[in-house]
Amino acid sequence: MENRKLTIDDIARDLGISKTTVSRAISGKGRIGRETTARVLAYIEEKKYKPSALAKGLAQSKTFNVAFAMPGESKFVDLPFFQKCMWGITSAAAKKDYDVMLCVVCENDITGLKRLAENHKVDGVILGRTYENALAEKYLTEEGVPFLTIGTSALPGAVQIDNDHVEACRKLTARLIKSGYNKIAVIGGRTEHIVNRCRLEGFRKAHEDCGLDPDENLILTGSSEPAKVSAALDRLLKKHPDCIVCTDDSVCITVLNRLAALGVSIPEDIGVASFYNSTTLDNHRPSVTSLEFDASEAGTLAFDVLLERIDGSPAKELTLLGYNIMERESTRRPVK
């Protein structure tokens, strides 16, 4: 029996008790004496079966699971950020004998998250996207479930791990302005997503730093759906911008494809940049000027900080991670 998985039948037989009693001792539910529970847990610990998280978890009132709540908007799987972020979380969790459970959270629907919390399936939660209404954050706070957000939260006091989107977008926009672009347009997703609001804030701050007022008529946000992005681009082109900045990579690839279909040359006719770089843009020619963030680092740090919260340690409210500006061919203005 030493080389196979321990079962409830094995425990019941060896201890001379019923399977129901063993189940109750393991789950902590139902009427059962403390002495019997202690015998069951001691047996599990004594046998040193792997994984041994079961007995350890029961002894410490932990599940040794954390949840990663991913956004439920359509086509989020196309955004490599969440895949890399999840890789960082799971890699860090494995080193601490934790498992990661996935659930989907939408702006106004946190049913999956509630199910995990109400059934006590996780010790804590990492929220992969933040929304203006902070519905998930408010619920977890009320239920006393340790959590943090990857992204800036609208809930005061929430622990947050985020890239410095405001500063990164300010710096990239400033470089575009200083390189000669003076009529920069923006196409972006919904501003209910706080990350998009932060990126727009950086865009506006760059203009302010340069003593300019951004043309609000050149800022179109509200959707990352390809059809709507293409329509927004068509409207902007009528205003003759000299550069298009996209709030993320999925928007940018749609813009690039639409410009190619219209026969617009980059950067000869117009410059293009993205406030987020990913493998989605890697093979495009010309190469695209963009901002590079380390999503794996965000995931790793998020798990480590969440574990501190689970153990009751205080955590810094906001941690901002770095970025790289990748200046490439798409914004290299031709010499006239």
C-alpha cells in the first residue's frame, strides 16, 4: 500500500471505523468526536503520503488552493497577458505546494467567484482584471476572503500589483510628440476597464507636460471588437491624424489590418503604436512601437503577496512594476 494512493477505504479498514466517519473527519463536517478526528489525521500524517496537503490543510484550516479570476469578456483568451500572468502564478504556487483554480469574473457577474468562496474551496483570490464598480473586490472584502488585484482597483484599501501604466504611456506618448507627431489619435477599449483609463491618463499627461492640449475628438474608446475598431479608425482617418496609438495589442492588430486593406503605408502615411506589446504583434512588418510589461513577473509577485495576506501578514497597498519602451519601425518618420 506504500506505493499507491491512500483511500478512504484504506483508512477505515486500518483504523476499524466506518468510511462515513473517515469522510467526516477529513471534511470537518458532521458529528464526530475530536479524538476520532485526531486519530484519522494522525494516521494520514504518519503514512507520509504525497501530496500530504490534505492533513496539513485540515490541521491549519486551509485548502492550499488559490483562485485566479480571469475576465469573462469575449476573446480575452486572445490576450497573451493573462496566459503569462497565469504561468507566473502557477509557477510560484507550485513551489509552496499550492494549486491554482480558475474562475471567470465579469463586470456584473461574479457567480463563479461566489461559488468558490461560499464552498470554501480556496484560501485566497487573485483578480486578473479590475472594473470601475469593484463588484468582486467588495464581495471578497465582505466575506473576509484574502485577495489582491492585478491592476489598479477602484476599492480604497485594496492590495494591488500593477504595471505603471500611467507613467509608461506618458513616456511613450512624450517620445512620439518629441519625434514630430503633433496630431496623435487614440483608439481603445472600454473605459470601465481601469487599465484603459490609466493609459489614457498617461496619454493626456504627456501632452500637458509638452504644453499641449490633446484633441479629444481624436480619442475614440468603447470597444475592442474588430468591427467597431475598424469603424472608429475610418472616422479618425477623415480627421487626418499623423499617428494612431492603440490602447492594447488586440486593438492594434485590427488597426494594422485595416490600414493595410485601405492601402495606407506605415510609417510613411501614418505612424502606429500600441500601449501594450505581445506576441500578437511580433511578426508584423513593419515592427510596432509598443510598451513591454512582464506579465509573468506580475503573476509571481501576486501569488507571493497573496500568500502573505493568507498568513495574516500586512501587505503594501500598491506595488508598481516596471516597463520597457520598444521604439520600432512603425513610428520612425521618414526623412523628407
